[in-house]
Amino acid sequence: MADNEEVEVNENELSPVNITKYQVAGDITARAIKAVVDATKAGAKVLDLCKLGDETIEKIAKTVYNKNKVKKGIAFPTCVSPNEYVCHLSPLDSDPESSLALKDGDVVRIELGAHVDGYVSQVAQTVVVGASKAAPVTGKKADVIKAAATCAEAAIRLIKPGNTNYQVTEVIDKIAAEFGCKAVEGFLTHQVLRNVLDGPKQIVLNPSEQQRKEIETHTFEQGEVYSVDLLISTGDGKPKPGNVRTTVFKRNADAVYQLKMNTARQIFSQIQKNCGTMAFSLRQLEDEKKARMGIIECNTHRLVNGYEVVLEKPEAHVAHVVFTILLMPNGPIKLSGTWEDESIVSDISVKEQEIVDLLATEYRKKKAKK
């Protein structure tokens, strides 16, 4: 991979240089999540899988863009969330969940992200432990995973210049309903910018009336980048925070506060130096005990924002798909993310003709033959 660097007039322009950085980040996430998926077997511990994902990102990142001190590495720490744990489970060694081991039949959501020079690729995938083409998953587990995959196919076709965020919202809700599921209420897809995971434009899933008032209608434009975040549940789609430590945070670049505790100041200095504005796990900091203590004051005064671990009802099943796309003239470029799985067999398919027609279209224009 080339290490040549150019001065960019607009750091968020989808120039060839910046597109390449996005694509390299996409390659890192694809390889990292494959490593975690391959290791997601009965007996594997959630903590070990989280560490594997993060270590894989860091290892691969060290092999690219080694000139001019380009920063690269984790953009979102690896989270492995089985069964009722909907998302953001990334335990510390001292947490009770560190001993949580997977078993056959568990529905597991794996999420992670990488960046190169602040250009981000995020990905999430849902797998069922022990499933295979020879021993496929059926029933509600298969239905919700296929529902999320179908939502992803629709979203990648709908997120294009001229369409709006609420067009995507409405179609996602319709697809989920056809599978007897619901989109998880209030979860957001964000426009991403260089060094910014939560840009100004958003797509909300299954919004409440209050959220409809708060989240404006936006029109997608060429040259934008989105990390599309889809969570679909067989339950009521309203997970609640559980009694689980929040370990994943992101620095709030707009907040200013003079921390009082020396430990908090040390921790915040590490965050600024090593994580920048990317999401991070407390495991990435030098001393876990100090991290647990110092992050409290940082969070209280909104210097960081936490990603809570939320839980669905135990009998519900949840599927998670995340992928990052660049809106280009010939259609979106998908950096990474896959939702095709031969081990998933569902009898349900979309019936609404408008959505059937949408799914039959190509989302990217084919190059004309010379």
C-alpha cells in the first residue's frame, strides 16, 4: 500500500487519497471481524474475543501508512454481545462478564471499527454459535437475522443523493414488520467525517414521537459517508440499560472542564493522546483500576460520552448489522460488512411490491463497456 501523502484542501472531500484511506480502514475491519467470527465457538469467552478483535486491528494497522506519522488503529473497540446483551458489551478483566463463555445456539453480535488518519470504517455482524450450512439456524433466530440482512440491502439502495433519512426509517420499519420483528427504538446511523464518528446527519430507527420532533429531516448528498447501524429485534424493540459497567466511551471534543481528581486528569490525558476522538475501551488505558476510577469524573462532566450496555428480554433475539458507505457518483462504495450467511434459513420474505422492486435494483451503476 502506498504511503504517499498529499495536502488536502478539504479533509472530508472524497478525493482519491482519502478514499484509499477509507478503503484501507475497511480492509482492516473486514480482516479483524473475520478473525473474531472464526473464533466465535462454544466455550470461547467474550473478553478473549474482544481482546482478539482489538489486537488484530492494532496488528494490521501497524503494517500500513508508516510514513509521516499517520495515526491509525481502533475507531470503535471490539464488542461481543450474546443473547439478551444487545450491544456494547466489552468487559474488563475485573468485570463479572469477563468469565462469560459462549455456548452452541447463542446469538452473538460482534462490532468493531478501525481508522486510518481519522478516516473510519465500522462493521457489525451477527452469528449463531455452532451454526453451519449443514446445521442451519431456523425459526425466529433465522427470521431476525434475515430481517436485518434485508434491511441492510434496502438501506444501501436508499441512502443516495436526493433521498431523505426518514425514507430509510420508514422502509426499515416495514421490512422488520414483515419478519414479525421491530427495529430497536432510537438507535442511530450517523454521517461520519474525518475524526468524527457522530456527524450532523442521522437516521433513526423506530423513532418515538419525541425523537421525530428532535431529529430533523436530512437529504443525502454525494460525497457524504455513513456508518449504517441496524438493530432488529423479535422483542418489543425497547431494550433497557442493564446492571453492567459501561466500558466503551468517546471523548466529547466540544466539552471543557477542569478536572479535580489527579487520577481523572491522568486518564483524560491518556484518552486525548492515544484515542483522540475515536471510541475506546477502558482496556486500552494503561491501568485498569485507575481507568475505572478516573473515567467517573470525566463522564460526570461530559468530557466523555459512554456507550451503555442495553439488554432485551431473555426470550427475544436481536440481529445487528453495521457497514460504512461512501456516496459516490456511480453509487455507494461499501467499505466492509457482510450479511450473507448460508447457515441462516428463514421461510419469510418481503411481500410489499415497492420494497421487492427496490431490492431488485443494482445499488451501484455498472461501468459502460469501452
